[in-house]
Amino acid sequence: HSLYKIVSSFLTVVALSLNTNLVIPFEKTLEIDPGYEGALNNLGVFASNKKDYPKAIGYWEKLLAKNPNNLDALKNCASVLFYTNQPQKALEYYERALKISP
């Protein structure tokens, strides 16, 4: 399991620096460890970049169900909610994030 987490972290850096879509390795990571936060967050980012906002929010909400204090997921979800004209829901996520990191 830890090897997949290391590989997943490495692929994140590569994908973000090259703006490359590496969804499949992250999905494979979730097959091995369904609750792996890094993969859930990154899949949310990739979905958001493709403008598939419901899918992105779904990944972040799965992550937040596992770890309600994941700051990245809270901020990412809030940003997408705000961008998609859901300011009240976005505010709830921003407020949760502020409680964790003022």
C-alpha cells in the first residue's frame, strides 16, 4: 500500500507540472486503498479542470467523509461551489476550513 501512495504522490507532481491527465493511476490507487486522500483529492482536481464539477465535488465529499478536516478538500470544494453559483454551500465549506486553519 505504501508503494502505491509514493507512486501516487510522484504522479501528482508530474501531472500537475505537465498539466497531464493521469486519472487511471489514481483510480487504480483507489482500488487498492479506497480512502486514500491524495488520490481522492487529485481526482477531484482533475475532474474540476475538465469542468466536471459534480464529479469533482463527489470526490472531495468522499474524502471529507473519511477526514472532515482535510483542508485541501474543503478549499477545493468551496471554490468549485462558489464558481458554480452555490455561494451559500461554498460559505459553509470556507467556514469549516477557517475553523481548522484561521
